[in-house]
Amino acid sequence: MQKPSIPKGTRDFSPAETAKRNYIFNVVRDVFHLYGYSQIETPAMENLSTLMGKYGEEGDKLLFKILNSGEFMNGITTADLQDSAARLSTKICEKGLRYDLTVPFARYVVQHRNEITFPFKRYQIQPVWRADRPQKGRYREFYQCDADVVGSDSLLNEVELVQIIDEVFHRLGVRVCIKLNNRKILSGIAEIVGEADKITDITVAIDKLDKTGIENVNEELRAKGLPETAIQSLQPIISLSGTNEEKLEQLKIILASSPVGLLGISETETILSTLKQSDVRSKLEVDLTLARGLNYYTGAIFETKALDAEMGSIVGGGRYDNLTGVFGLPGISGVGISFGADRIFDVLNQLNLYPAAALETTTLLFVNFGPSEAAQLYPILARVRSAGISAELYPDAVKIKKQLSYADAKNISYVALAGENELASNGQINLKNMQSGEQTLHTVDTLIAQIKSDTGLDKQA
């Protein structure tokens, strides 16, 4: 018999793990709502014509393609079979699983442009798929929580997205560093080293600096055909140090002959100076090696890393000025960020930051003493639930020890014990606190009041 398994780079989530993930989703969703974003959803699969060519060569290689239904090999010749896998796939695959949520969002905006009020602020919490090599913090199936604004060039949108990142991680209790750069600065750097046409090769290489080190970055640049003079000119630029202000001042001198580079510096200064007027608690850092290899970025670029956990980027994003143009709607600028929920899940596990209440599925368990007692408990259960307390009745009249073990296994905070005599005479219920072991007698009303007071539900009313 074959042993059951799942594909590498994917995960099952237990009830406890799902509760943790829902806690993350709820925090992110609440903050998105706080800033006026509306939710949409798009299909798991998109036409390959929508996806291909939007992420750069490396991104296109990581797309999961879906075989056409039916006889997908019809019309395929021997010559086709001898062709490259990439070319063959275009003939037998018309659809693919989405690589991210941004390109499907751009497609959505163009397709529904007559129904949308601009600027359009949307958020999306859905899974994406990448045919990547699985490793720590890198999965083939994972959730993204995206927020984007399209139809506005204002840098206030960038400021707001940084505030959203800061607020989410403040609520989650995670200390983070929010890194900023600008694609225009990177274009300016490519210009002044005399390799403007190799901007993609340069950005893809230097984006790996913190992972592979400067020597490997330089080797990759040589392999891409950059002359040694250009590589050496890059060294002092990508290793600039000092405060954010000092880095930008040094850059103004270096990029003095590049109008596009100076514009990128000006945009970054505007974002940082505006953020100083708000209560951002996270560390903000200008990082000139931050490139994010996706080709569609044209302005500000963001990346966020946890300060107290070993993990790669947990938020990324940036400005894109022409993504909707490839779908027939030019002139619509957008900017967005994406929270990597699965990596945030791993960070919160490392730091043990989940509040107990977020992991609790049931607050109160009623012990089942038999059919007669169970029947008398149904109206009490209804009252408890209508008061906002999650409660359940154990389905079988088994030994109390087994029912208490069930409560322990599910981290249920309270157990109610009420036999036939107590229910018939004075309606008293014995309430057991599973953490302290303390037992107290209650009427239904005082039981509800006690649990609501202990759990803070009375303050939420």
C-alpha cells in the first residue's frame, strides 16, 4: 500500500496551526480595513498569456503550468517533442497557477475598469504557487496578503503602505526593519557605470548580496557580460553606509549626472520625511542592494525582515507604473505590498507570540452525564452561545476523566458539570477552571458573567 504524502514545498495545517494562521489573517485584514481597502478574490488559475512575461525570465521559469484538458497532445509533431520544454509547454498548456496576486489584480482592474472607482484600494488574501526549490521559508504553495492602490501617482500611497506594515507587526508583536529603495535609483546606478541596458542583470545580481555575498554577486555580473570597470564602479555604491540621510546625500553626488537617479532619490526623501510626521515604530533603512527582481517595479521598492528571527523577507512590494498597460489600459500607476503569511507564521512560531485566546476554539465544555441531562443542557447551551461564548456538549456519556482529557487536548479553558439533581433542584452548575483547577458553583447567569469577565468578552460588548 502506498504511503500517503504531499508534494514537497506544501504543508498540511492542524486545527491549532490553522487557528494561528487565521490569527495572522485577521490582524492583517483588520489593518487593511482600517486604511480603507476593500477585498476582492481572483481565480487560482489564469491564462498563461496573462502571466508570462510579467515577472522576468526567472519568474517565468517558476510558473506552474496546467496541461490542457482532454487530448492535449493532439496536433503535436515529432519536431515539437524535440523542441525546448518552454516552447512545447506553450502548445500543450493554456493556463497556469498564479505566481503572485499583483499581475492577476492588474488583469482584474483592466477587465472591470468600468465598475471601479479610482483610485482603487483593494486587498486580497489568497494562495499562490511557485515551482521553486523548497527550502526553509520557501514554499511551492503559500498565502499572500496583498494591498494595492491603482489610479494614483501620489507618494502618500507609499507612506500609507509603510504605515500598514508597521501597524501589522506592532499588533503581532514582531520587531521588524522596513527596507526602502527605488528602481529609479537603480536605473541611475546602471547609467553612471555605463551599463544602462543591463539594468535587469545588475538588479537581479545585487538583490542576492545578503544571501550569497559580494564575490558571488561580482561573479554573476561577470557571467552576464559586465566589464570589470563597471563592476568595480558598483562596489562603493552598493556598500554605502551611514544613516538614511547620509546615504542619500552621498548618492546625490554619485548620481549627479543621472536625472532618473536623482528623481528616485527625491521620491525616497519625500517618503522618509513624511513618515517622520507619523508614529512609525519600525526601523526604516535605505538599502541600495534591495532590487526585488520582478521586472514590473518602476519606483519605490519595499522589503521587510524580522529583527529577532531567522527568516528571509516577510513583506515585499513597490510601485509599478505600467503593469495595466500590457493588458490594454495604459497610464494607470499602482503601488502595493504583499505580506508572506507562511513566513510570518514561522516567525511567530519561532518567537512564540501567539496569544492564548487566538488558539482557543472552544471556551466551555459541558460534561455529558447521559441523555436526560444532555436534553436539559440544550437551552443552557443556547443561552451561553448567544452571549458570545463558544461552547460544546461532549457527544457521548463516557467517563468524566475521558471528557476532561478531551478538554485538555483542545485547550478548553472551562468545563461545566451539571448532574440531573442539580439541574432539577436549583439549576446550579459546577464550573471548573482547567488552568487553575478551581471549581465554583453558578447559575447560568453568573456562569456567563464569570467567563465573560475572565476572558474580556464583557469589555468587547
